[in-house]
Amino acid sequence: MPELVFFSGTMDCGKSTLALQIGHNRSARGLQGVIFTRDDRAGEGKLSSRLGLVTEAVEATEGMDLYAYLVDQLSKGGKADYVIVDEAQFLAPGQIDQLARVVDDLDMDVFAFGITTDFRTKLFPGSQRLIELADRIEQLQVEALCWCGSRATHNARTVGGEMVVEGAQVVVGDVNRPAEEIGYEVLCRRHHRRRMTSASARVGALSPDVLPVTSA
């Protein structure tokens, strides 16, 4: 049976690489897919991996009806056996509903890849809707690491190397940006809570939290 599958993880954990691998494996078996993406680091209409792999994709613009796009392509004689969606967290909830309809009405597997929460640890609307509708949710097994070596579980936005917790939910950036630019870093929960990025860790020693002391 066709499924809507949500592959989730932090930044830098190989989501786009897996999306490209799934597409490659299916194309090697003679299957044809449609790839949607949104605000990829490589530019409009691209699906790219940090390993340097890039393929063409359909930019899922704001307000675009993904179900109608696929129906239109099929009605024109096009072929599609499956759908891959990268950066799915940026899609509107209604577009996630359209992907569910692709599975149910067009009998296609849909593989959606995205991060679950933003730099404020709040759910992206698209990711929330995927959690609500997906037939299956897969946590990627490649663990991104915090600067301290622990498993990274949170995405942090940085400006000048300092973590920020206010601003627009979507600002396109990437990890490994120069410190003076807006960028992102993956952190463990402890260091996200303390707002301790790799840059700030280099300039100051980490102090343990002090337990509150009350007089008897």
C-alpha cells in the first residue's frame, strides 16, 4: 500500500542525501518520480546534499497546489510513480494535506524530508501536519553532533556566532557559514538551553547551573 512517510531529524543529519538515494534507487528500477523542494540552499528548483550532490526539482512555491500539479502532469501524458519532498517543514499545512491526497487518490508513495522544530524549539506548521497525517515517521539514524560531542537534538540560529531566539521562523541559511553571517548550528538540548554555541564556548568556560539555595 502507498504511504506518506515523514523522515525527520536535525539539520546536518543526511536528510537530503537520503532523499537523493531513494530517488536513485527507484530510478535504477525504471520508476519515475517527481521531486518537490522549497528554499534549498543551492537555489530555486534544486535538491542538494552537503556531500555535493545536486538534482533538479520542482520548487513548491507558496500557494502551489501539489496535488493539482501532479494531476496536470499525468493528464498531459507524464509519468510519476512516487513523490519526494525535501525541506517539507517549509510547506503550508494545506500542502501537506495535498500530499496525503496524492497517496490516497493517486496511489503514489510520498517521501517527505524535513526538520521538526525551528530554532526556538517550536514545531514548523508543515512538520506538525506531517506528524498528524503521516502513515509512518522515521527518525534518521545518522546522528548530528553538538560541538561537545553529544547527540544534537536542536537547531540553533546564530548571528555573529551568537545564538538568537527571536525573529522570523523561516530564514534560509546553512550550517558552516562564516561567523558574521546568519547561520545555523545543531546543539544538544543542554547547550541549546544555555545558548552555548561552539563560538561562545571558545571564548568562555562552561559553568554548571547553580541550584537555588533557600534558607530554612
